[in-house]
Amino acid sequence: MFPTAFPLFFSRKLPFSRFDFPRWQSVLAVTLIGVLIGLDPSLWSGSGMPVVPLWLTLSGTLLSTWVGFLVIVLILRWWMRRGGRWDVIGH
């Protein structure tokens, strides 16, 4: 990660192939984020609200994390295929 980040910090051009990484890493990262959110004790411990089973909390946070991730990917894919400059809106 650092060998790729330092040239970007100094505004050096890098080939796009330098940013390739295996797809399983992103799948693992998004899934891990969903699991860690589901393991947050404030979501399933007693705080005056009915206690939700842990399996339901984990499956709900995993599903919502993946849905949010896919929505963001679709929006970014649409945005990048618009053509023109990405930093100019309405020109």
C-alpha cells in the first residue's frame, strides 16, 4: 500500500495497472466491515429496547453493508462513464 501511496502523494503519474488487486480482497473487506458493525454491542445489548438476536443483527448489517456498497459502485460506475472531466459539474 505504501509504495503506491507515496508517488501519489508527490503527484507522480502511475499506470492504472499499478492499482490492480484481487477481487477477493474487496469482498473480504466489505464483509468484515459488515460483521464488525453487527458485533457492535450497542446494537444488540439491552438499552431499553427489545434485544434482537445476534444472528439477525449480523445478517442485517451484512446485507445492508453489501447493499450500500453496491449502490455506491453503481453510482460511481455511472459517474465515470459520463465522459468529460470528473471534476466539472454542468459544463
